[in-house]
Amino acid sequence: MATVFIMAGGDISEKLPYLRTESRCPALLPLHTRPLASYVIDFYRANHDVHLFVNEEFRDLVAQEIPALRNGYTLHGVGPSDGVVATLRMAMAAVPEAEDIIVNLVTTVPVSAPTLGEVQVAHLPLHHALDCSALLGDSSSYLQFYAKGEARPDDARAFTGVFRLRAESLHQAILAAPRVNDLLSVLEQASLFGHLNVQQVDWIDCGHESNYYRSRAALINSRSFNKLHVDTHRGTIIKSSSEKTKLAHEVAYLETLPADLRVLYPRLVSVSGTRGKVDSYEMEYYGYPNLAEYLLYWSLSKESWWRCFDSLDSTLSLLRAHRTTAGIASYRDFHWEKTIRRIDQYLSSITDPSLRDALSSSSLRIGHETCAPLPQLLEQAEKVILGGYRESEFSVVHGDFCFNNILFDVSSGIIRLIDPRGSFGPTYPGTWGDRRYDLAKLAHSSIGGYDFMVNGLFTVQRQADAHFDLILCQRSNAAWLAEMTDWLIQSQQADPREIAVMTALLFLSMCPLHADDSSRQLAFFLRGLQLLQKSL
């Protein structure tokens, strides 16, 4: 087992000034809906001892955003230094017991763990990475090193910032390195002490302006999104899944959309399958961040968020213009019976009887607030839901209108929707449904905090038998988003109380879908109770 040093001691604003991120720490650079460092940590933590080094200025923030205990690594704050080589020296002093060390710049998402003596370079030609240091050759018997800005031959390869050395060799190389801000100078010295093996890899580089968006697409094709494949040359994305029925519903949804609504979605290019079953489908690829990423890690102005909500309002109005009817049976099953089934499923799955009893207790407290007993809340919620049945509320819907499925281009204000539900319950497949469900889905992101919980940005603790604390890592834009959501609900002429109850029930009903994380399940359930108590 090697010791991994993830180097994130700099300031990303110096290298990527065009990114409007919440933090200047490179470890927290947004990459989809997760901070960059979490991808690097996840790659190594199962087989190695992982250490993340950040500027002391950002240590507490990183500890909040990437909790060390939950993510399986050790966090270190290091003082300001005059370069990455000096920071690496501090790292070795902080972990003196390390004998076999993997060094990984946080701006490179690894694709393979280096073997001892391995130095990783990009297999792409150098013109894709002109601002990088580079190597020529494949072993210590013939290696040429080129610092940033130096003239170099076209067949040289960019250094990715990933290598593995014995601690003794690394220490000697650091002491002899002539350039304090260039890891390549460390390797140049290390090549004098022992054999180096140069390995070409697919470089997922997030530290250079020319590569950041290319790497976003490449990461979709990696282990984290293994059912999606982006073809950047064609500008398309292929989606496959073992859930063939869900894929078929999505394709049917896209194929049967009214003509004037198809522009809201990436264009369907092709469908693959046999005997009427859908194995995969290809559609246009848009590289816009989704709203969850903007919420968590981008620093958008209030004006930009208002522009976004204005586009959301227009989008929902276009959907609502196509009316239909559904019937009380489909409505009741989708909004109520399904929710009760899932609540029962979650409660029956809890192995600690005292926890199960606490969640239904008449003395349940969440933070400083006492919550009414679950049966009482559900009885009142049922009256609101069933009393809200109106045929006039049925129209074309997206069905999963949460922040994660809404792509937004800040510069143009264009919105594109992805991953439609394709079914308003098993008895009502297609593009139709209760339009208020889209508003509830939006509110469970914009007000409820769903994206914080699904990305691990929360803490939940049981203080006493029926007393729990739930804390979300809310951002400074929370008040804006609540204000804008209220405005949107009003603009869409929906009943705020009905939307609030539907939003709360979403949290309660999703618990069985997250059986891999009991802490998240509990957080969802408590958040649902909080919101239900407030709405009723």
C-alpha cells in the first residue's frame, strides 16, 4: 500500500480566472456536482493511505465540503509556500512514516495508479497542452525534461503531475530540485538516483483553460458515469442502462413530445435495441453545467439566478400549455399510495427498533423544533394531496424537474432539459402528468436542499432518544433561491401549500432509493418531516 499525496496548495483563480467558483481552493474546483479533490480521493482510497494537502487558509472549508471521515482520507493544512516543490517538502514532513509515495496534483483526475518509479504523461500530442512541462523518452536511459515555456519537439508528452517514488529518493530529489514551482524538476533529479518508467495515459486535466471542459466530458465517460458516453467529435452522448423499461419510457417521451417542445431537450439522434426493447439511445450533447453544480460550487450573481428562473418560468409555461386529463386513480397512486408504500418500506428496513420508534414519536425534535407525530402529519398531508385533485393541473411535464436535470448556459440564458421521467406512474406512461410535481421537484432542490444531501454536504446526529440535529452546508444564495422559488410558484399560478406538501413528501418517499447510505436516508426522512411540519 502506497501513501498518496494529493497536492492542492495553490490558488485556482490564478490558473482558471474565467471560472466563477465559490472558492479559490483547487481542491474545490467544481466538476459536475462534486469538488475535484473528491474524484482523486475516491480513486485511491480503497487501496492506499490518502492525504490531501491544501493551503491552511482553506482547510476548514475543505473539511466541511469533503468530510475526511466520510470520504476516507487525511486532510492537512500547509502554510503558504513559494511553490509546489516546497509544499511537497512540507507534505513529507507531515507524514514522515511514508515509504512509498504517489504524488498526484489535484488538477489531474487519475485513470490508473502508477507503479513504483512510474511517471505519467499524456498520450495526446503536445499542442493540446502548450502550457505544460513535458518529457521526451520512455525510461531513465533516455529522458529529456522540458520546463513550462521551453521549446520542445512535437513528440514530447505533457507531464500530468502524477508519479510514484520511494520516500528516500523523493526526499533527495526535492532537496536538489532547482525550480521551486515545477514538479518536473524533482523528477529530473530523481532520474539521476534511479530508474524511471514513463507511462502514457489518458489525461483528465482540470488545471488548464484549454482542457477543463474537455475533461468534464471525459469524466462522464469514466467510472463515475459508466452508463453514459460522450462523443466530443460528433457532439453527442449515448445513454445505456440495465433498466430497459426506463430507457424505453425516456425514448417514447422524446419521440412523442409536441413539436414546439422538442427544442427544450437535446435532439434524439438514434435508438438501438432489439425486439422492441431499448438498449441505448444517442442524443445531442450540451456541455452546460446543470443547476445543481451552479448551486453547489459556482459563484453566480443574483441577477444571473433571476435570469435562470425567468427561463424556468418560460419553460414551465410552454409545458403547461399542452393540457390533458388523468383521473383520480392515477393521481392518488402517484402522489399518495406510492409515497406511503415507500415510507413503510424505509421504516421496516431500519434494524434499530429505537430509531424506528423515534421517527414516529410524539416527542420527536429536529434541531430546536418539536415535530408532530408522523401519523398525524401524514393524515393532514393526505387531506391536502387528495383535496388538491383537479383535472386542470394535468399537462405535459418533465417529471424529474430537479436541478440536476436542468442545464443552463449563463451567457445566453438557454435552458435544456435532460432525463425526463417518461411516466406518471405505471398506469400513466408518456409525456403527461401533474404539472405541480415539476414545481415540487424544483423546490426540493432550490429550497429543500436535496443536492446538498445527495452530494454528502450535510451532517445528521442523534443527540438523544428522539432528538436529532440535521445541518446542511447551505450557500449564501439560499435566501435568493427561496425568494425566486416563491415567485415562480406564484407566476405558475400554483397553490404554495400544495407544492410545499408535495416537496416534503418527495424527501420521505426517496428514502428506500438510497439504501446504500443509511445516514443519507435518515437525513432525507428528517428533512421531509421538517418541511411537512412547516407546510402544515
